[in-house]
Amino acid sequence: MTEQDRVFQQTARVEDFAFDERVAKVFDNMVSRSVPFYNEVQRIQSDLIMDFLPEEAGVVCDLGCSTGTTLEYLTQHPKCPKSTHFIGYDNSESMLDKARDKLSVPLAAGKVSLITADLSHLLPLPACNVVILNWTLQFVRPIDREQLLKDIYQAIKPGGIILLSEKILVNDPVLNRLYIDHYLQFKISQSGYTDLENQRKREALENILIPYRLDENYQLLERAGFARIGTYFQWFNFACLIAVKV
């Protein structure tokens, strides 16, 4: 059973957010309570991915795979071709330890591989059909984002896709504030976080999570080489993008 997230109840001094052992223990609970429609996005995303997998020898790379939830969804999808190989990358060993427990069966069967990697200094990806960045690019230093997406573009086979889920800013400052207010209200009313927990987490993430506007993410994908780009889900200041390599 997943532990309840009490990380920001228990901290006296707010430090920069880190995906350490303390966070890894409660991460599944934290992300499901912090990301609106988290499970629905996972379901929609899994269905989309199946449309782009070949019947034989497909490869999916999940960059920032955390505890392996997305990979678990995909390996259990009823339409997933049996020969598809999944590779999860994360820079947190604590997160990968959780993923190893969650994915023990497909790992033992050779269907999944897990790799420790820093996305700012990523070794070349294998040729692949799908790359997933779920609430991950926002944690990569802005100066490194464009090159990462260009490297991803080179690895994706023609007809393959990148799926990018991000917390975003909006152009209009009044709407931006409104969206953030609705998100904070969601975290209080729907997820049970207190004002103090929200404030502490905001402070911890301030220098770590740097969101872009939706149009800035589109521009990054275009500069990387993607020509067919769309938003397949948005809830206030959260958006999910798909880009196809033609």
C-alpha cells in the first residue's frame, strides 16, 4: 500500500525539492494528489501510445520514469504488442528502487529495462517509436531543454511520437493567476493538502520546477524538428502534448 504524503507537514525548514528516499516513499500518493486527472491522463496516454507501436520490436523510452507507474500502465495494456520493449530512465535511485518493485515481473521477463541517467547529460537513446516525458521537462534546466528534445527527435523513428506532459504558464497574467488559484483550491478541496503544505511545497519547488508557456513548449518541439504537434489534454495550468515525427 502506498504511504500517505506528509512530507511538507513534517518539515520545519523548507529546502529545495529533491526526488530522494523520503519523497520516493510517498511519491505515488503525492503525484496522484498533486496532478489533476493523473490517472485519466495515464489511461488516455496509454491508449494513444498503442496507436503508434508496431506489431514487432517496438521500443518505448520513458524519461523521468520515477516509480514506474506509466510503464506499468503500458505493459498491462490489453493492446500492447508482446514484443514491445520499455526503457525507463531516472536520475533517482530511490525512485528506481520503487520502480523495480512495481515492475518486477516484466523486468524478470526482459520486457522492461531501468537505467540511471541524468536527462541533462543523457547518453544517446536507442532507435525508438515513443518517448514519454511526463512532468519531467519542467525539471530540466531551461538551457538544456532544447538540446534534449533535439536528441530525442533524432532517436525517434519516422512515424513515432513524443508525449510531453507539463505544468504550464499562460500568456495573460490575470488568467495565469486564476488558473493557479483554481489549482491550489483543487489541492485543498480534492486532495486534502493544507494551505501550509501547499506553501511549503511551492517554496521547495521554486528554483527546481520552471514551467514554460504552452506556446514556448510548442516552439521547443518545432525547433527540435517536430512538425505535427497538438494538445490532447489540458486542465487549467496543466497540459499534455503530442508531437509526431513525420
